[in-house]
Amino acid sequence: MAPLTLEQLQHYDQQDLLAHKRAEFTLPEQSIYFDGNSLGAMPSCVLQRTQDVLARQWSQDLIQSWNSNQWIDLPLKVGEQIGRLIGAGSGQVICCDSTSVNLFKVLSCALLMQPERSVVLTQQGNFPTDLYMVQGLSTLVGEKRCQLLEVPEHELVQALNSDVAVLMLTQVDFRSGRLLDIQRLTQSAHDQGVLVILDLAHSAGALPVELDAWQVDFAVGCGYKYLNGGPGAPAFLYAAKRHHAQINQPLSGWMGHKAPFSFSPQYQKSDGIEQFLTGTPAVISMSVLDAALGVFSDVSMQQIREKSLGLTSCFHQLVQQQAALAELTLITPLKPEQRGSQLAYQHPQAYALCQALIKRGVIADFRAPDILRLGFTPLYLRYVDLWHAVEILTDIVASQEYLKPEYAIKHKVT
């Protein structure tokens, strides 16, 4: 393979159908951002929306804003926007709470729908909060009703049996970036009478997802990564419409009531996806996410996916071209159909490498114990950014700059 040159990358940028999207984000100067898989960059429109919510809607319109500014409709409105990005038909996605809380809701619903089964099957190495939610639910209801079983990914299908109530999967592994074949796994689960819950934290906004077509039962995901909704943005929840009538959501707060302002002492769930609401919507943060989702209005997820694959392929080729970077071991699959929108490299001093990169303006992140992780967000990342980032990484490794004591200091957030 011929070496990749800066001129080629500049040409790719000139041909990039998404190049205009970068101007819709507010990005710090003199930095290259590879951490959109942890916290997305801020769309510029967010500032104007936030100012309007604070300076007009709240301060002037006050409580009338629940109606006049449609605050009360935000969970459904934002859910509909997200639904279009994850292959969900209308009325099946709601924006609310956090990913962890939403996972607790759908886990509880799925187990109640499977009274003769108790096992929640998942892949080894799944994101810890997903495991913790199952463990917490097991403590609450007892292992006879909920028990966690972790198996290697290649053993998932074999482990499906009549004891398994739920197959709980994260589509893109948060460490390695490995992408699961959800359609195949969902079909295998349904063949055994098993319901499927999907975590889309590293999928939504990064690659095409087809929840309806794949017949997934439930899904959850966050709003602050590739959806660019800001730190602590509300999460989302998907429940296939075919299940709405038989669902019994245990966190039965007043917003999930069929008529919340009737103030009835008896709970009567809403007929649709609104039944997954619990408390009062977080209006300010949900308004931010609502505005941020506008950057997807004129692009397709296929366009985003194609550029994502191009960026990750070029970056790894550039790494391979540098002899000094031979000590980095890629753990992300090279096959396009097996990777998400990130690359993960193992290195004994991955944390120090990450800190040295950040000091030089290349924002990546670290995942224990030894992974340097880079997220690729096609809406604002350029091909030329890859060249400059690899140049800096090469210099840091070749000069052993990362061995400076300052880069070994651990921060609370890595």
C-alpha cells in the first residue's frame, strides 16, 4: 500500500460532503478533538437556544412556558428526533432521565414480561453501569427473579436457552470499539423466546441503527456523546410499540400517568411511550439537546458512517507508517463491519500518552487498564486533523515525552 500523504488527506477534505458541518460547531482553536465518544462538541446553535430558554422562556414567560413554549412536549419531541437516527418509527422513543435509570426501567419491564425466566445474559466486558443495574435489580427482587450471566461474545448464541429472559447488549464496545451484529443476535435470541435490550451509547449519532427492522425489543442510550447534547444531557429510551400494552414500568411517576394533571391517587399508565416518563422533564438540558440534534437535519447516517470509516482507516494507516508507533497495538477490529467510530490502542503507558497528547492539543481519552482511545466524529473532524495528530503522537513517543512525571498524575476523570 502506498504511503498516505498530507496532500491526499487535503483532497479528501475537499471532496467531503460533510465538510460544511464543521462550521456549525464551536470548537477550541489549536486543538484536535478525538473525544466526541465521551462528550460531543457544542453545536453553535445551542448557545442561542440556551439564552432564549433562560432570558425569555423562564425569566419572562415563567410557568406559562409549559404550554406557550411547549416545555411539556420536549420528551416526545426530542425522542422523535432521536428515533429518526436509530431506525425507530414514531411513538417509540422518549427522552428522559439517565441511561442507567432508563436501563433499570426496561430491565424491570422485560423481566416482568418473562415470569418463568430469570437470567439476564450479556457479553463479558460490557459497560459497568449496565452490569451494575442488573446487580442492583437482583438485590431488590432476589436472584430467583434476576441473575446476571456474563459470557464471551462468541458464546452468546450458545448460552441462549429457556432460562434466559433478556439478552442485554452494548452494540459498540466502549473499550475496543468492536461492533456487534445486532440483527443476527436479535434473531437468535427471539428464536429462543428471549427479549433483547440494546445499549446504544456509542452507536446513536455515529452509525446507522435499525431498531424496528432488527426487531429489537428495548434500547437505551445517552444524549451527550455523538448526539452532542452537552454534559449530563438527558438520555433516551426505545420500546417497540408491539410491547406497549403489556409493559409495566415500575418507576411509575406522575409524568407517566395517562392524565397527570388529574392528580388521581391511583396510577393509570399512559398508553404509549410516555408511560416511561417518571418525574418532571429537565427543561434546560433537554432544550439544549433538542437544539443540538438539529445538526443532523440535512445529513444521513449513511454519510456519517462512510466518513467515519474513512477517518478511522486513514488514521490507522498513518499510525502504521510511523516506525516509532509500532509499540501501539490496535485492539479495534480492522474490518469495517466490525468496528464503530473509534480506535483503541493498547500501550503500557497509555494514560501518560493520553495526558501528553492533551497537553499538545490532541484531545483523546484513556480507559483502564492500558487503552488509548480515540473517537472520530465525522461532523466536525477533518482528514487533515489526522495527519497533525499522528505527527504529534509520533513526536511524543519518539522523544519519550510521555515519561515526564507530570503525565503520570491521575485525575478524577480519565
